[in-house]
Amino acid sequence: MSTYLRVAAASIGPANGNLSASFEEAGRAIARLAAEGARLVVLPELFALPYTAGEDPSRWPVHAEKLDGPTARWARTEALRHRLDIVFGMALDDGADKPLNAALLASADGTVRCIASKHHLPPPGAGDAFGEADHFSPGDGETACFVLGDVRIAVLICYDRRIAERWNAAAATGADLVLVLVAGPAPQDPDGFYLSELSGHAWARSVHVLAAARAGTETMLGRPVRHDGLTAAIDPSGVVRAQGEGMPGDVAILDLDPVEIAERRSSRERSSPAAQPASLIN
């Protein structure tokens, strides 16, 4: 008899520059999902910060933090309190001139580490003089899995989901589940494109996908910044199993069957022997 592994994503936002308020909102979502049996909770890209990528960095600098900064310490406390793992997005100061747009893992054992960094930084939006490359350094492009129970998990950050090679890299690690941390506007997308994009990649690589998206419209910059992704859960056949409505408080939950996961992994490896686990984060 299988014991299901419950993983969940939560929409957070809009951010107003007050870290404590963002932490409180995220903490409520984590407590709710922990009470419902989640072993892993996923928060969006840069979840606690206003999205300022289209602005002049001299006016709106990204408030980057070290690995032991307030956001990571908060996540560690929440992970220990609820005895679960938390994946969350933040601006990581790694000593370079510009920070990384990173995904961190706060584990139930109290450790915190960086597990992914955004490699492809989107260009400026229509009418914008600045883009993410003015605020962040590109990540190194390495893709690795971490393991929860018997499930191998890879992470993509927002615009990297647009790049087929990033999905191929995730599949090459042997990932069973791909987490996608999302923020920022994509007003050029036709209706329905976002979910179709995620569903197509889930089907093509035979992986589960769990996306955590920022929510709401931020106005602190003097112009509206709308977060228009959706928090969603998608199975390997490309079927959307759960989706939010683009609102704060949305959640999406996946119950993963380790027996089904192992069978699907074995089938993938038989059909594509080259797609063996390339890198596992222990």
C-alpha cells in the first residue's frame, strides 16, 4: 500500500516592501498546508519583495540578503516549526556586484541552502528601459535535484520555464517533479498560454509540475505591476489537477504516489537511457 507524499504551492502577494507582512502572509499559508498534511510547501519567486525589475536599479535597488539573512532565518524557523520543507524565492547576495534570483530550500532538519538560480533573465518589458539583467546576475545554469522521500525534485525560476533546454536539464537529472517559482507580469501572453506552456512541458518530459505564483497588483512604484501567473498543479499527462484564480491565498496541492513515481521513472529511463540522474543534492 502506497503512502502518498503531499506537496503544495501557495500564492503570495502583492508585496509592499514590508518583509514582516510578507512573512506573516506566507506563514499563514504554510500553517494551513501543514495542517492539511503537506510535506513540502513552495512559495513564489522573490515572494517577499516588490517586483522592481522594470525600474532603474539606482532608484529601486533589489534588497538582497546573505544565506543567513532575515528571509532565510524566517524560513528555517517555519520549517522547524511545522516539520516540513519549504522552497522559496529570494534575492541572494553571493558576493558579486549583483545578486542572484535564487530558490532556497529550508529543510525540516533546520538546514537552508540554495538549490537553483535563474539563468535566463528576461529582457525589458514593452516601454521599459530596464530589465532583470540590470538587477541580477544570471545563475550558473547548473540544474540539480533534491530528494524528498523517494521523489526527485528540480526547480525552475520564472523565465527559465520559457527555455526548453532548462526543462531538458531538469529531466536529465531524473526529476519526477519540477517546481516553477513565478513572479512578474507577462501581458504579451495570449489567454491560456501560461497553463498550456506548463502542461506541454509536463507531458513532454513525463513529470509532475507544481507552480507557485505571485498574486495581486503592486502599486508602490507609482504604476501598477500585475502578477498574472497562476498557482497550479499538473500531472505528467499534462492535465491541470488544481489551479488558483490569480488571487492571494490560492493554493495547489499534489498527492504523489511513490509507487507510480518509481514506475514512471523506470519507464523514462528505459526509453531514454541518457536521461540518468546527473546531479542530486544530498
